[in-house]
Amino acid sequence: MKSKAVFYHAGCPVCVNAERTFVGALDRDRFDVEIVHLGSAKQRIVEAEKLGVKSVPALAVGGQVFHINFGASLADLR
């Protein structure tokens, strides 16, 4: 069974680079990957906060959040 991975971003250059680098490196046979642009899917900000996302870009896998660099805080996306 695949693990779910969610990549949260805001479309900024830092986020786009992180998506190419990290999401592109995930083994799609092991991970079901969803990419969520919080700038255009603002209703998903609450979900991201509940998972522990503080800033984007961030990758959530198996209930753990990995913050990658710093593009924007979730407060800035509201």
C-alpha cells in the first residue's frame, strides 16, 4: 500500500524549486503524491495547520511535516 505525501506550496520561486527537487525525487511506486497550491486553495490552509505546517514549501508524509527552506508563512497566505 502506498503512503500519502502532500506537498504544500504557494507558487513562489522557492516553492517551485522545492517541488522540482523533492517531489520529483519521490518514488511514485511508494508514495501517492498530492500537490496543493495554498494560494489558490485557501480552504486547505486549515488542513495544513492541523498537520503542523508552519510555512511553505512543506512536505507532509505519514503525519510528519518536513519544512523545506522558507517561502512564506501560512499567516501570509490567509
